[in-house]
Amino acid sequence: MNAHIDDGTIDRATYGPWAVIAGGSEGVGAELADRLGAQGIDLILVARKPGPLQATADRIARAHGVQVRTLSGDLLDPDVVRRVRDLAAEADVGTFIYNAGANTYGAEFVEGDLPSFQQVIDLNITRQLELTQHFGARLKKRGKGALVLVGSMSGYVGHVDISVYAAAKAFERIFAEGLWAELRPHGVHVLHAVLGLTRTPAMERIGLRMDLPGVHVADPGDIAEEMLARLGDGPVQVLGGNAEQALNHCGPDRARLVTEVAVGIRRMSPR
């Protein structure tokens, strides 16, 4: 089933009337919220920073006349999962999007801080599994809807300094494929939406040099539009014009690929 009906709008009967977005305050998450709100879908937005979260919620509610509930909390706090479940308990959720998987710590693994690496795993795997199981069970019972796990091109090849993050994103892709096969017979669409370099506030805060010649950078609005258009096209879609690169990163010569990616990352990293 395609995510859009004849006039190009999202099928609200399938993907609404409520959507939950973890990581919905800025960047791609905010763009997703704006587009879903524009089509009359009420929203529950979860993010760590209360200021940007409330600003996004207020803007969408004013612009589109939809309900927007917010929950400010760090997903590294296990209690946030309970709070999300409670906030969404009475809502007929048709779409759950986990867009909160950032890299919270970068260092060489053998010299790094193991508890900090564990936080990367908890944010990108543990919390995602907990929330996906909860909303996946609800959608299975409902017999329709979508689960979207936002991934990264980092999950296609090993990286220096972010080896744990890259491995978590690889786990996410394989998990999404299995979940897609599990829930497809029950009418639930599962999509692993893979992002490449995207001009988001988070990327700008890191200080990556995105203006270098030959560096392909996607716009968050374009990514959100493409993602929503592909809701029914799982299990995996590589967005933002990065499909060929993802295919290349699946090649058998792993030593060459890992070395080339490391050179490219060093070139873009702030000095």
C-alpha cells in the first residue's frame, strides 16, 4: 500500500489520527511534524530541550489547528518511556517515528569511556526497542499504521571514533527488516529511513564542514517529504540521493571502504 492517496496527501485513516515523534523538536523531526500536522494529524512530540520543543509545538498548532502534546525529557532516562506511554495512552496512534538516534559520544573505543559508549547503545537501541515494542503492539492490534526508525549511512560501514554508533545503526537496519516481515501480515508498515549528511541544527552544532566541494548535503524538509512518501515502501529506503553510496558501501572489499570513509570524515571534521 502506498502512503499517499490520489491527491498526494497522506492516508489519514491509516497513518492518523495521531502520530508520535521521538526527536520532534528540530531538524528532520520538526519537518515531519509540520507536514503531518498540515494534513490534520494530531501530534505527540518528544525531545530533550524544552525551548525548541515548545516553539515547534506552538508553531505547528497555530499553523494547522491540530493538537500538539509535548514531553520534554532525555531518552537516556528509562522513566521517559513510561511517560511517553502514559501521554499517548488515550490517543489513537497511527504512526510512531523514532528520530532520536544521535551519536552522543565519539572516541576511539579502546581508550574511550565505556559508560558513555553504553549511553550511545541505550539511546540508539535500548530505548528504541522499548518504544517500538509498545507502539508496534498497539499498531498490530489496530491492524494498520506505520513504524519508522530513522537510520544513518554510518550503519553501512565501520567508522573511527564512532564505531559503537555505526554498529548501533547497522543493528537498527537489520532489526527493522525483521520487524517489517513480522508486522507486514498485520497491515503495519515498517520503514528504516536511512539519512545521509543532512543540514540539521545537530549537524551544525557538531561543526561538520558541509560546504566542501563534492560533499552532498540534504535539506531536512526534502528528507521529511521523501520519508512520508515512502511509508509503505519498507523495509529500507535510503533517502536524500544516497542510495548509490549505500550500495557501494555494501561491497566486499571492507578494508578499502573503511579506509576511504575515514579519509572523507577527517576531511569534513572541524579542525
